[in-house]
Amino acid sequence: DGKIYDAYVIYPKNHTSEASFVEYFVYQIMPDILENKCGYKLCIYGRDIYPGEDAASAIEKRMQKSRLLIILLTHQLINSKGDAYDQHIALYNALIQNDTKVILLEMETIGTYGKLQESLRFIIKQQGTIKWKEEHTVHPQSPNSKFWKQVRYHMPLTCRSS
């Protein structure tokens, strides 16, 4: 199908103390489980988009070469106004062009979804979210946990290994 990546990962990129776990999750836990243990190929901003590249066009190209999008829902992502270009492109592709599947990972309890942009609320209403719970942090590297099984269920079938 011409795709290079199984998923493009969208996460908050502000460097605050709350973001440190999310960044650890994006750069360590996700690649360990989904790439190393399950054989998927992720595209992660900051790892797969290179310094000197035009970020906007690089993001769009990588998303087009990805089978689906994984969006990490955090309070920081919801409340960030400026640093959400990839999120806007992703939601446009998913909703308007209707050609991109989205997996929403709720990394912290969001509570009411009222603050979310309407497009995210629509996706949540359509398919829900996969919730990361604190008990996952005890053994986050287990691909057989309920959380990772749910994620893998939504991943592309082309290379699902277990």
C-alpha cells in the first residue's frame, strides 16, 4: 500500500515535568513493545523527523506514509494551543479525507471531554479511547497486558505478530 510506517505517534511536545513520563512512554515503552516485541514500525516526531527538515511538510509526508495515527491524550495536549500542528493535520486527514484510522490513548484521566476540540470528541464518540491506568506502570513492558492487547487489536493486520 506504499506505507512505510504502521503508525504516526502524536503526543504533547512541551518539556514540563508532567511530560517526562509521556516522553519516556513515547521514546522507550512504545518502541520497545510495538516495534521490538510486536514488529510494528512507528514514526515518532523527534526521532524520525530530522533536524533541518521543514517540520510541517515532514509531518504531513510521514502521516501520509503511515497506516494509522496514535494520539496520546493528555491534559497538556488538550490545553496546548500552539504546538499542535500535527494534531490538526491528523484530525483533518482522519475526519475530512476519511482515509486515516486513529487510535486514541488516554494517558491520564481526562474526565469530561468538554474541553476537547470537537473533532476529537467526535472520534471518541465513534470509537472510544484506550485508557492507560496507573497499574500499567508496574509492568509497562508486558505486551500481553490488557492495554497493549487493546492497542494491538487496533493496529494494522499486515504485520501483527501475536
